[in-house]
Amino acid sequence: MSKKITIGTSAVLMLLAALVTFQITYVGLSNKYKKELNSVVEGQELYSKLSAIDEIYRALYIGEIDEEKLVDETIRGYVYGTGDKYAYYLDREQYAELVADTNAEMQGIGVYVIYQNNVIEIISVMPDSPALEAGLQPGDMIVYVGDEAVADIGYNAAISKLKGEAGTIAEFTVVRDGELIEYRIKRGYVNEQTVMSRVCESDPTIGIVRILSFDLGTPDQFKDACRTLIDGGVTKLIFDVRYNPGGDLRSITDILDYLLPEGPITRITDASGNVVQTYTSDSSELDVPMCVLTNGSTASAAELFTSALKDYNKATVVGTVTYGKGTMQTIIPLSDGTGLGISYRLYCPPFSDNYEGVGVIPDVEVELDKTLEGKNIYKITDSEDNQLQKAIEILNKNN
């Protein structure tokens, strides 16, 4: 008579069988590796323990080991284990791509985009770009790339298809005012636009300068924006660094030199707290009332920008506490064509303390209105933006 076994019992039996197999295997291995494993566990020595595990795997593993992948992933595990949350390891391909991107001019069609509701929306068209020449406009919704719907393939795949080298063709379809418009644009070389500026809708005496990031081209764009606004009659400025992830140290020191009076801009310290370098500003400065808008995604160089203006009492900071990244990273090329990004310095504001893990506290703390949660920052109007409205109020009250 056959005996019925329930699914639950069967699962338990399978688990027990697995345990028995493990125990038998361990007993069989213990004589050969027990002494070596015990010694490394007691000492917790990184290299000897790793060597022991490597020897065991090469002796027993039934699969094939991809040597290059093994090395890359082992190093990534080490970097992760250090606790350096900003560190990263680049394999040969990633490092070569980074070097190429750093040395090359920007190539593409020349647009800034956001992704929402399964479409890619153009929020800005770069000057002197193929996109501008072709007639693309802010507000255009990219719904197809080639013959594939953005909603089907997703943001990353769509952007990958839109990118490409100068001279190649980008094919996509946009929706504008309910009409489908097909584009076939030859990609070219473009100057990345990291600064957007305009006159405040409700007060023509106030200029709004949004800094997307601090890249090498940002200082010239920033100074041009400020001069153009002031020449046009603006007497007060709001700098918007919400969602600004930071950028290049040379960029931020150049911009702060333009804004600040004579004195320190930032102090660079090592792990022991020793000042290894100080950047300074000359005597010229931009002397107009200023506010800075921040949020929890204002990070790194954008925090230095904010804290430096605050230290000199040049601007009132409005918004929420910033991200809290006060460390510098450097990329060290390794001999085999790979690279290591490691945190190795702290950069401090002119006079106040480093803000790593703390953030920069605004002078006037204002949370973005809850009705705007989930709405892209680029789609919020001036009248809806309560953080912006508070900055406008402060500038008009104090001046």
C-alpha cells in the first residue's frame, strides 16, 4: 500500500536531505581545510582568509571561474566593505568610458529631459544644438524612439537609444499639442547648459538662476546669466540649487570667487584634520541681495556654494536641510586599466564646520507644500512653489 506524503512533509524531507548532504560534505572536507580555516578565522586576516577561500573554490567548485569577473567583483566587495559610501571601482570598460567622456566634447542632440507618466519630456533645449535647429521645444513629449514606445522599453533604454556620436542619426517621435511629430536629427557636438535663468514672473526686480550642476562650463554660464539679468533691470537674485548633486571643485571655487569678497572660499583637510589647501577669493564681489533655495537633494559642491554664501552673510538660505556630503573623491588609475574612486579629503566652508553627514541648515526652513509631492520640480509654477515664494517675500521685506 502506497503511503501519501503531503507537500509540506515532502519539503521537510528535502530540507533534511540537504542538511545531511551538507554535513557529510563538511566532514569530508574538514580534515583537509580545518587547520587553515581555523587560523584565518581566529586572526581575521583579510588576505590569508581570501586566499583560503580561493583555494577551496578552485579545488571543489563544479563550475568555471571567469577570472576577470572574479577579480572585479572581489575588489568591488572590498570597496563596499570599507564603508566608504562614495567609493567605487571601475573595470577596464567603465574606466575607459570615463576617460573618453572626460576628454571628449559632449555629443548628442542637445536636450534636457525628465521622465514621468511613461514619457520623456523635454524641459530645455541647449543653445546652438541640433535639437534647437530642428525645432524641438520645451514641453515636447518623446513617446517613441525609433519604432519602440518609451512606455514599453522604459527610460534607460530609451535614453540609450537617443544618445550617440556626432554624425549619427537619432529617430524619435514627439507629441506636441496633441499632434504626433516625427524627427530624424543628425547628432552633433553640443555645449552642455547647466545654468538656466529668467526674470521672476511676479516681480521683475528679481532674477532666478537655477544651477543644475557644477561642471567646467558652469562658471561662464553662471556669470553670463547674472550679468544679463542685472543689465535687464534685476536688482535681487535667487539661486536655486535644489536637486543639484554638486560637481567639480574648480567650478565652484570660480563661481564663489565671483560672488564673495576677499577671503577664504574653502579649506581642504585630510583625514587627520590638517588643512592641506585653502582656496581664496579676490576683493571683487557681486553686491546684490541674494537668497538660495535648497532641499535634501542639494549635495556636495552645491552645499559648499550654499554654506559659503551663508558664512559671509551674503544670502538667506531658504528650504530644507541639504544632503550632507562634505567629502572629496579622487579617481586613481590602476596599472591594469581599471580605476578606483576613493574619498580622501574633506572640504570645509570658509568659516563654519564641515557638513558631512549633517547637511547645511537653512536660515528659514520651509518644506515644499505637500500638494506638490510627486510633481516634478520643473513642472511646478512660480505661484505653486511655496519655497520660491518665501524667498521672494524675504528679498522684498529686507530690501
